[in-house]
Amino acid sequence: MKKILKNSILLIVFLTTTISFTSCTDLTPEKTFEIAALNSNLLARFGGKEISNKLESEPQVYDETQKKMVSSTYYDSFKYGITNLEASFKTIQDIKEDDDNQEMVQASKDLFSYAIAKQKDGYLKIAKMKDENASPEQLQKAIADFDATTQNEIDLRFTKLMNTAKAYVEKHNIDAKFGI
């Protein structure tokens, strides 16, 4: 499980870095779609499922000096994940908006800003509870409370992005599959 988590985190860092280096002001419709819509896959497990999975894994962060993942607190591990999400959000913010892509890019920004804000508040509180040895019942209640207050809003934002992305894909004849 640790190896899968480590590889997943490294893949996210690699993809984020790659996207950052390739982002520019004049993006093709395909690249705009990739950055604005496909990055939303990073949020596919948003909420209780992601939190529970992370709490069952060894907490780790990437140590730049050692060039590898190292053990950490859950708080720092969750914060590290948020930092990676913020890097992806930055690539979305760097997209030059125009009449053609504005609706999709705005929907993506809305989704990411909401998710990041909620993760900073909810995820980090739950991670701190885990670090402070809260009972499994307390953690499950906190996770359920988090989902109860965020899941509808994140679903609405995600749906809006997918609807605008589908229209953008159709308009530009981009080969993309939705809902897989």
C-alpha cells in the first residue's frame, strides 16, 4: 500500500511539474482541456473516501534534500497533498481566458478553489485529530460531518465543470471519454 501511495504521489508531482513547464499563454484547445478539465481527476476521491484511505496509509511527504518520500505526521502529509493540488490550481489560473474557454476555465477554478479551501479546513483538522490519537469513532464522525457539509457542493462544481468540458470537447472535436 505504501508503495502505491508513494508512486501515486510521485506521479502527481511529475504530472503537475510537466503541466507547469508546458503551460503558456497560447494553449491549444486540447491542452486547455487537459489542464482545466483533466486535472479535476485529482479531486475524484474528494471527501471521506480519500480521507479514510490516507488515514489508513503511512503518512509521508517528499523530502527534496533526500529526493524521496519520508515518514511524516498525518497533518504534514495532508498539507503536502494540498500543496500539490495548489500547484495544479496554479496551472489552471495561468490559462489565458477567452470567450471560447472562459466557462470551462472558470468552472475549473471554482472547483479547485472550493476543494482546496475545504481541504485546508476539514482535511487538516481530521489529520491533526489522527496525529493526536483520536478514537476511530471520533475520526469517523469528523469524516461524516465533513462529507455532510461539502459533498453536495463539490458534486455541483464537478458536474458544472464536466458539462462545460463536454461542450468544449464537442466544439473542438477533442477525442475524450467522460464517465469512465
